[in-house]
Amino acid sequence: MIVAGVMSGTSADGIDVALVRINSRQKSRNKTPGFHWPTFRLLAHAEYPYPKDVRRAVLAAMNATRTNVADLARLNFLLGELYAEAVAATQQKYRLRVELVGCHGQTLYHQGEANPFLGRKLAVTWQTGEGSVMAARLGVPVVTDFRPGDMAAGGKGAPLVPFLDYILYRSPTIGRVVQNIGGIANLTAIPASSSPEQVQAFDTGPGNMVIDAVMDQLYDKPYDIDGYVAATGTVMEPILSQLLRAPFFLRKPPKTAGREEFGREFVGDFLRRCRRSRKQDIAATATALTARSVALALRRFVVKRRGSYQELVISGGGAKNPTLLSMMNAELAKLGIQLRLSDEFGLPIEAKEAVAFAVLAFQSWHRQPSNIPSATGASRPAILGKISYA
């Protein structure tokens, strides 16, 4: 079965589409009760940037204290059209035809912890992008809205990519940490010869989100190309130490983060602390925040003893930032962990999350669970997503 995975992350820079051939594995070597492990092969991958006005509207809607309900409804349908066009363009480019689509949608709000609301305590999430529009335009079923199924089972709704990580990176002899650096950074820790119940996964903090916001405000650029600006600056250690005392970094996993924790309010506070500092030093400190927060999460919550994990596999947009990779390498060396890129395992850095939601959609279509409870905090394996039929 050929499945299209569609991903647009918290950086809101555009749409990733992966076309993936997925098969059921009838006789799995892993006999884990409640889990069915498919096999897959990436056939094609493409990226489509959001039009500037669409990206502006998405960023304005994220974690907004006030917004227009009519515009949110329009954005939902507009994104459905854009996602469908991206899948159609990818099919045409590679002369392939998909039978199913899995679309993560654009996260506008994610609150993994239950907070009071109208007499109840609720954990909530919202990914927008109308699945019915996609199904109608493409003529195939579309699975969307993956996170609520996990949250209904008591989970945080994230991270969901560990299902793919376990399939792809588990090893009988090597303990691996899989680190994705998108807008938010998240890890999956897979001990050697482990079962899914031993997998640990959580968000470590900001990935590219703070770096991109700093570049936008100080340089009017969407991101730090090749980490050049940060490479010319000096990390301001006192300010970095203050930032790393934020409550999120101290909270035990499972935990999730988004613009609610590291968006405009966090960046505004960061820039106020950096008044009169050189712009390149601010960029360097924002980059170090990502690297140092990953290392902090590893030391506090993952690495029980030196040598328990030998490799950290990195993917996502942050893997294209040489300055960030250099900072991470320095931190990992202190833990005796080798840095590797997901490209080395046959999956391009930029394609991984789109592939993940193709695999999750395949699971949903076959009524199979695809959350990992030890990663999300859910009480049980859950079938995720909602299906829109053509």
C-alpha cells in the first residue's frame, strides 16, 4: 500500500510530503502484545513552503489569546486545500498514486497537562487542516487528528513519532537516543534489546523555534542559514543559565512543549534579558539553549549510567545547522555518546516526520494502535486518528 504522509510543524515553514510503501508484517520478530509492526520503504519526498501570507496567518493563530473564529474556520479549509495540492503535486512529480493519506495538520494549540476550564480539568490539543477537503480533492481516504486519541487514553498526545523510531532504530546491541529538532526538540530513548514498554520519549524544549524567532526579530530573516550568525557570536552563559531554570526543563517526563512554552512570550523575555548585547551573541545563546537543553534532558532523565546509550541520531531541520551540531557534539562528548544523522540510516533528515504520519495512518486504517504509552503517558495502546472518506 502506498501512503502519503503530510507534515507541517511548529516552525510553520511549510509542508513536507513523503510517499511511502508500507506492508503488514505478519510474522513479527517482536511479539509485543497490542502492537503490530509494519515494514516500510520511502519512495519519494518533497517540500512546499507556505505562501508568506499563509505562514503569517498560521503564526498569528498559534497560541493566540484572541482571534477571529471565522478566520480559524477559513484557515482550516485553506490548509486542507494546500495539503491536497502538495500531495497531488508530489504524486505527479514522481508518477505514483497513493491509496491513503495521513496528515498531521498544523498545530494551533497543544496543552498536554490538564488545566481547569468551566469546572473541569482538561488536557487539549488542536491540529487544523480539513481532512474532508483533502479526501474530496485526492479521491482517497485521509487520516487526520492523531493526537486526541492518545489524550483520551490519558496521554499527553505527544510525542507520536516514537512508534516510527522504534521500528527504525532499535538494535539488539546498541542503545540509541533519537533526537528530532524541528520547531520543538523531542527525543526517543531506545535501550539496546528493548521492548516498547522500555522506550522513553518526551519533548526536551525548543528546537529551532527560539533561534528562528530571534533571527526574525533581529535580522528580518526566517532562520540562521547554516548557523552562520551564531557561529560569529559568543554564548552569554549567565543568561543561558537563567533560561535553563524555566519550570519546563525541571519537569519530569512524559512532557510536551510548544509555542505555549517557547513562543512569543518566552522569546520576548529572552530578548529583554539580552538588552544591549550584540545581535550575534543573542543568536549564539539561542542556539546554545537548544543544544544545552537536550544535554540537560539526557543527563537528568535518560542516561542512568555512562555507556548505557552509545549513539544519538539526529533528524529535523536543526540537523542542517552546523553550529548547532557542533554545540551538541561538544555536549554529547561529555556523556560518551556519538552523534549520527538519520541520513545514515536511509531516511533523509527532512522526511522523517512525514514518513511517521504515513506509518501512523497505515496503522489507523488497519485498526492498529500506534501510540507508545511509555512515551506519552497513556494508560493503554490506542488507535489514533479520524478517517475522512472520499
